[in-house]
Amino acid sequence: YGEAAHGIFAQGEGGKAGLLGFFNGLPVAQSLLSTLCPLSLCKLLTFAGQGSAVDVNLTGDIMTEGKDSSGIVAQSDGGQSNGNIDITIDAGLVAGGAGSGAGVVFIEGAANRLVNRGSIMSLSGTAILGGAGNESVDNYGAVTGSVDLGAGLNALHNEPAATLNSGATLNLGAGNSLTNDGTLSPGGRGNVLATTLTGDMLQSASGSYLVGVDTQSNTADTLNVSGRTSLSGQVEVASLSAGFARPGNHEVTILSSEGGVSTSNLSLASPTSAVVRYELLFPDATTVDLAYSVHYSPPGLNPNQSALGNYITNVESAGGSSALAPLVGTLVGLPDAHSLADAYDHLSPESYLGRATGALFSNIGFSDSMHSCGVPG
């Protein structure tokens, strides 16, 4: 729980290479320094030698809550050559702290690999940090936060059934690729965030790009890609603030790619609603937009039902109402016009007035029959 107190610090150093720092003016080995000094304040002292391979295998939880604390830090540096770093998280949660903390940190190394079947996150918002080595990340579980793999030949593979809740940054390096076979969600479900991806983006037929759309503020998740993008699979829409959905036709950008966007059998998975309709648009070769329309009085309603729909339209156009929001959210969630019409009928006094009016005319008819005189035929 202390400052710069890492959960695991694994080193494979050659010669006298390694992270050293200074405490009270004296050099301190990193194995002791990890509780005294943040990595950002330590000095890397290198001498000739060969760094050895580093292997970390974890089944369990690591939670470091202190400032500048990381869950797992692994280093291989020999000054002359570095060894490979392999980190495997078979299960559990690896959580870094605030400040410069991260879930998993690679320092130097050569061909470095992370295999995650658990969950990785940090209070700082940075999930994984790489360095000068070549980092390969295979995510079979959940990664939440930014990923910065630094220099080198890097790759990030979000496997089928895995979840990548990206933070503000996915830095793989120019020419390196993010492959999404699972679910990619900027900010995670329920949040709206813009993620900048340095590298290329490839989404396969099993992949899903989950986009949160705030229908109150007309904002949506956005993925800004520096390289090329190839999209298959699906774009999945998660509607936010449904109780404040503003009427009318709207359009938001959900992906931009400087190197161009290509698609193959890309489908849209959106909530079924009688009120809101969604559609993918491709305004140019580098952009994917999501268009959506909100109409509380769609075709097929009778005059009284339409009048109720128009009333809700006026309320939502003026900014909505907290008191009315639960009801509006329920209406937005109705799947078809028949369900919406039935809901409006239950909100309208028409059915109650119909019963009263029927009873009134029945009484009038009975009274007329009692007071009228029969006329011989």
C-alpha cells in the first residue's frame, strides 16, 4: 500500500547492470529501492554483461494502491545484451496504483510477451507499459486502461471472448497492429471516451467494436487510428442516457483512420427500439459515422397516441426531465410500434373516459325507455 511499493519486481541482470537509486546519498539496489523510490526517480546504471531471461507466472491477485506503485515490474538488462521477459497471468486481478503506476511494466528485455487470462488495470488509468524491447500482448481476459508498448516491434491481440476497455491511449508504434477478435470498448461499457491508437487496427469476423452513444449530449466513443483500419465482425451500440434522448436526426463519428478504412461483412448490432433507429455511415475513405434518429411519435399511432408522443418530444427537446426520465427510458426500450402504442394507451385517459362515456349513454338510454310512452303500431 506504500508509495512505489510494487507487487512483484523481477530482474534478470548481467554484470552489475540494473536499476539503482540513491537513498540518503547512498546507492541502493532496486530490490530494496522498490519501496523507497518511484521508477521515474531511479537511475539505470549499466555495465557490460548479459541480462538473463525473466519468467513471471501468476495465479492470484495483486493490488497496489500506493502512488507510483505497479502490480508487476519485470526487467532484463545486461548492458551488452538483454534476455526475454515472459509474464503469464493465469487468473486473478493485477492492479497498479495512482501516479505513474501501471498494472504490468516491462523494462528493457528483448522479445517480451504478456499472456493475460485475468484482469489488468490501475488507478492511474495505465494498464500496460512497455519499453525498448519488442512486446507482444495476448489478452484472453480483461485489460482496462491505456497501453503504451513504447519502441520496438509490438503487437496487441485481443482474443475471442476477451475484453479490451481501452483508455485514452493505445500506443503500439507506427506499423504495429492491434488485432481485435474479442470486444474493444473505449472507456468500457457505460462510458464515452476517445481512444488514440498509434498503429494499425484489424478487427476479425469474431470481433466487436462496442460503442457507447450518449443520446442526451449527442456524443459517442471514438477510436482515432494513426494507421490503417480493416473492419469485419460487428459494431455494437450501447445506448446511454436513454431517458434524455433528444428528438431528431443525429450523426456522430465513431472511428477515424488516417491510413483509410476498409470493411468486409461488417454488421451493426443496435438496441431494438420503436423510438430510436441506428445506421452506419461512411462519409469518406477514412471515417465511420453512426447515424441515429429519435422519434417519439412514429408512423402507425392513432391521434391520441401521437399527441402523447408529441408531448414527450417537446419535453425532451427542452432538455428532458429527471422525473420523467425513467418513463422515457422505458419507452425508448420498447421494441416495436405496437408496444409503444399500447404503452401510450395505458398513459392516456382515453380508456377511462370511454368507460365513463359508455356508462353515461347507457343510463341515458335506460332513462329514455322508462319515460317514453308506447305508441300502438
